[in-house]
Amino acid sequence: MIYIDGKEGGGQILRTALGLSAITGKECTIENIRMGRPNPGLQEQHLQGVFAMQKLSNAELKGAEKGSTKIIFSPNRLKKGDIEVKISTAGSVGLILQVLLIPGVQTKIDIRIKGGASYGKFAPPIHHFENVLFPLLRKMNYAVNLNIIRHGFFPKGGAEIEVFSPETILKPLHIPKKGKILSIKGISIASKDLEKTECAERQAKEAKQLLEKKFPEIPIHIQIEYVDALNTGSGLQITIETEQSFFGADALAEKGKTAETIAQEAVESLFDSYEHGTVDIHTADMLLPYIALAGGSYKIPKITNHVKTNIQVIEQFLDVKFKIKENTVSLINKKDTSSKNAH
């Protein structure tokens, strides 16, 4: 039995632990789940992720209820086939994918998520997965495909997506340098009731102007999209593709935010990641379990507590050790754990 203390991190600890538990077959107890958050314990999207993992791995499960701060997860054999997840809130559909796709490398599954937000609070939007994470996973021989049926925004959600995950053998991913920029693209999305105010156009225009100042020789393409949604909402996601990597950044509409402010937030975040890393700060965290399984290295813009706690969880399940030196994260063999640079 592996014991995980979730006090120092959020839902990422839960997602990584469940994914690796399913792959390794190792039982785990996760305590103090999200204790550092204003609303501690399992919330709707976390709970539905846990139940989905229970189905995927035919697991025995104890303690899984809303608000619970402790669960015991005992996986059995991974299944193949369809997994359907229903989210009654505006919880992030992307965060559900984070947990399911870790064991997805070892079994063929078709995932359908109904409800939740494709553009929600405190999580990368679904276009970040489509345009940044999934292309990087394809470099590792993991060809995940996405179909967006319906978008949903905070606070009502209502999204619907399909993801097709093939069984694969992962390849290492090393990104020592980012290389030249190949393209800069984005998507400015809003609910149809904002079409009269040209919200999506204004987000795109401001973002394009800021990007052109920084990269005057690179064509900027930002798609405008208005969608049917359960409530008013908008967001912006931007991607830089380089010779070696992909960088993404995004921002979400909130009360009091102008379309121009949304664009400024997304572009500033993108610039920071591009200047200081070989992947962006959100993707760096999401890639860690796959690097642990296959090997690899990359430079992170900033070594966050999120990254450190995620590494600690991974090292409890797998016979691996990470090394962090000058913001570059790499995988080393267990026998090299005496290295003074090992995390």
C-alpha cells in the first residue's frame, strides 16, 4: 500500500496517483485531499474522475464521496472499451482527461465526457490539450485524438467531448532547445450572445497586435468562433509551435474583465513561458507522468510547488528518480539517486 499526503497540493496529486496506481496495480491511500484549498476534499469533477478510474481499472474503492479528504484505491486489471463521464458542474473536462490518459497508454479506450467546462476556472481549456499537450504526446508515440461536440463555460458547464486513446509504447521526449518558431495560432471563443459586442473579435485583435510587436516576422492566425452554450462566457487560447516544442497560454472571461484584458493576460503568460522554458508551465506539469514512464527532459519556466509535489507522487509509484538542475527536469535511473542534483 502506498500512502499519499495530498495536503501540499491540489487535485493534481489525486490525478497522478490514481493514474499511476491503475498502471502499476499498486494500492494507494490518498489522505488530506485538497486540504490547502478553500473548499477541501473531493469536488464533483474530482469525484467523477475517481469513479471513471474505478471503472477503467475494475478497482475497489473506499471513501469516495463529495467533500471526502481520504480515499483508498485498489486497482485490478485495466479494461478496454468505452468510458463515459458525466459532470453536473462546470468542473474542467481537461482535468478528467489528465487522470484517464495516464493509464490510457496501456489500454485502448474511447472517452466521452458530458457536462463540465471546456473553458473553466483554474485549469487549461480543452484547446490547450488539443493544440499543445496532444501534439507533444504524439512526439512520444501517443496519438490521442479529440472531438469537441459542445463547449461549456463557467459557471454552468454543459460541454461534451470525445477522446480516442490508443494503446501505445511511449518514446522518450527530450526538448533541450525550442528551436525556431514555425507558427503562432490561436482561437478566440465566445458564447453566441456576445456576438453583437464582437467579444471574440476584440480578444483576437488585441492578442494579434501584442504578438505582432514581439514577433513581427511571424504570421499570426487567430480563429474566431461563437458557440451555443448554457451561459455567457468567452476565452482565448494561443499556441506557439517551434521546431522542437509547443507552448500554450490562455485566459478566461470573468466579471469586470474586458476582452482586451483577457488577451493581455494570455499573451503575457505565453511570452513568459516561451522566454524561460522549452515547454510552458502548465504542460510541464502534465507531461511528468509520461516522462516518468518513457524518459525525457525539458526546461520549465519556473519550478513550482505543483511540479515538486507531482514528482514526489510519481517517485512513490515508479522505480525512477527525477533530477532538477537550472530549471531543467530530467529522468535518471534509480541507482543514480545519490546525485546531489536529484530532487
